[in-house]
Amino acid sequence: MACNSVGQVVVMMRPVMEPNQSVDAQLFASTVVINAFGDSIGSIGMIQAGQNRPLGTMSGFGVLPGVAIVGTAASSILSFHSFIGDTIRVLSLPTQRRVATLRHYRAAIERLMSAVGPSPADDQIRRTLLAVPMPDSLPMFRGLFVTSTGFAWVVTSSYGDGYTDIVGVRLDGPETYAIRLPIEIEVFEIGADFILGRTADEGGGSKLAGYHFSLVGLSKP
């Protein structure tokens, strides 16, 4: 789900899953546009939603007035759609495909398990997830954040990297920027000059992490 300052909201419905579907299969879901009152004002159609597996791709969304932006993380492409589903244009992000390692896979599994909380069956769940074949490559990014200032930002680092890499691109021009945070955080939001997320604390819990940045002086990927 994504929204903008004029009350337009892009919502992806529950993905369609087929019986005995491969863990590598891409799921698809209907994607609609509503206003701040919950009224339907458009439809993007069936969109690639992602994969139901550790280190699976997951689509991200952004929305500008009259335009929905979709990134599937299966590639470096962002697609721009009208609210009647027409593809207006595409934009390539400066991201590179990376090989998945066991470190990444274990970290992604721990992230999934932490999201649902502790359970007496944790050891069995962990063994079951580790038995799922690991993908050859990491998602191209995780998280898509579109700002009102005309930028799209994506997180290009993976669970288990120990740091957080973020790449930004201006939607109407060639400028690109790169940010590296020295710790690994789960990014919640990226604005015009800030990053908000969550990171692990020393006691095994979590805490909020906030960063301020300026485009002046940022590196170019």
C-alpha cells in the first residue's frame, strides 16, 4: 500500500496462490486505487506481487497524483501506470544483481520468525524454512519509497549484510544518489531529508533509528 498528499491510495489485494505452487513461483494480485474515503477511483490490474519464501521478491509501490509506481524487485525496473492500468513509462534503477549466500538466507529466516514472535515450535519452523532451497540471487531491492519531492528510493542491501545501502533516483531526471548506513535497519519510511527505521538493540529487542541526510555531498552510484 502507498498513498500521496492528495489522498490517493494504491492497495494490493491478497495474492492468488495455486495448490502445490513452487516456492519460486511469482504470485500475482489485483491492485486498485482508492481515495481517502475508501471509494474506488481506479485499477492498475493484476500486478506481480512477489514470492512466498525466504529471500523472495516483494513488490513495492509509490503514488504521485494520477500515477502509480510499481517495482517488483525481480528486476531493476520501475513501471509507471495510469489509474486505468496503462503503462506510461519505465525507469531503470542503478542496482546490481547479487548472489544469495547462506548468511543472507539465515538472516532472512530469522527476520520472518521475529515478525510473528516466539513460539514453542521455533526450532521446527526454522528447520522447515532452511529446507526450502535457497534462491540463486537476492531480490534487486526491498522497499520502495517515493517522495513528494520527486525521488524514488530503494534499499539494495540484504538481511545479513550488517549495513544498509539505499539508492535514490530522481523521477524526472538522470540524478542518482547512494546512502550507506553503518548498521542494518528495517526501513519504514524515506522522506525528502530523513530515513526512519528499526534496528536491533543490545538486549535482543528493537529500537527506532532515525537519520537526516542532504543530497549535497551524497555519492553517485
